[in-house]
Amino acid sequence: MLNIVLFGPPGSGKGTQAENIIRKYNLKHLSTGDLLRAEIAGKTELGMRAKSIMDKGALVPDEIVIGMIEKRINAEKDPKGFIFDGFPRTVAQAESLDKMLSEKKTSITLIISLDVKRQELINRLLKRGKEQGRSDDNLETIENRIKVYENQTTPVMNYYDGQGKARYIDGMGTIEEIFKRIEKVIR
Ligand code: B4P
């Protein structure tokens, strides 16, 4: 199986590039952001709890996102592999993911980190906020999301670096240019 983690700060292009990767490699897309937004749209209890956390730009508790991912992994019969987008965001999530995959006799193949300048992240997310009205794409929440990423999420790269699985790519440029760099790393 080919199991890829797409990693990077908010607005670095994880969701955008995940779509290109799925199309080319026929992997199953698991985005915790999308799963949480589906819970919010369905007005479930979990969704209501998640919404107030996401609107502040904080992380939803580990046990919630780990439970959501575990359910999706177990529901797949004979997948070619997974693309994890926005997960894991803490070392505890990364350790749980390793455990879930080893129970399926597989593991993470590689983690790709998209490197994008801070001002570009803010510009992209403000633009999406205007175009799509996502309630967490406003300046105050964006700045907090970036801070949370720097403090709580960057240790995840060290975790995978220790396993020799981390790859860093330049996430500045057009969507097509960045996808070419990702393809090269996967090849
Ligand atoms: P996510 O949904 O994961 O959102 P994100 O990090 O902001 O990135 P996303 O993938 O959506 O955007 P992309 O960079 O592709 O998380 C939202 C919230 O959910 C988190 O803050 C947290 O509260 C919660 N959450 C999710 N997962 C969690 C977890 N595991 N644990 C705890 N909490 C969790 O794109 C951004 C914009 O840039 C798009 O409009 C796109 O069109 C544009 N863009 C992309 N590439 C571009 C390029 N090359 N040039 C110009 N624009 C580009």
C-alpha cells in the first residue's frame, strides 16, 4: 500500500494537492478538516462541539479526530492506500495512526511537508474566506491557526524525520508546479 501524509501549515495547499494525488494514484482521501465540516453541516453533537473550537483556530481534541480516522480506515475493504490530509496534527495522533496501520499490516510510506511563506498563507486563506465564506478563514483565526501549527503540529515532522520518512518541498508557485514536485518525491 502507498500511504502518504500531506503536511504543512493552514493554507499550504494540503487539500488542493490531495485532490491531484488521489486522481493520479487512486488513493483513498482522508481529510479530518472535511470530516469535521461534514459533522458541522449535519448539525451533529460532535459537529457543534467542533465548530466552536475550529472557529477559534484551535485543535479539536485528539480522541475525536483519532476516532473519526479509525472508523474510516476500518470501513475500507482492500484499499490501494490512503492520503492523510490535515492528520496527524499532534504527536499523539501520529502514534495512534502508526498503531492503526500496523494492525492492518501496513505503515506510512512518506510524509510530504509543503513549505509556504507566512504572508502567502494569509493571502490564500483570506481569499478563500471571501470566495467560500469559511468561518475560520478570517485574519484573527488564521493567525491563531498558524500559531497552533508552529507550537503543536511541527513536532509531528520530527517524529517522522526520526523514521526517515519526511520529505520537504517548496509549496510556493502554481498548483501545477507544486504537484510536479510532489510527483517527483513520490516516484
Ligand atoms: P483543515 O481543513 O485541515 O484546513 P487547513 O489546514 O486550513 O488547510 P486546507 O487543506 O483546507 O487548505 P489548502 O491549504 O489546501 O483544518 C481546519 C480546522 O479543522 C483546523 O484549524 C482544526 O481546528 C480542525 N482540524 C482538522 N484536522 C484536525 C486534526 N487532525 N486535529 C485537530 N484538529 C483538526 O488551501 C487553502 C487555499 O489556498 C485554498 O483556497 C486553495 O485554493 C489555495 N491554494 C492552494 N494552493 C495554492 C497555490 N499554489 N497558489 C495559490 N493558492 C493556492
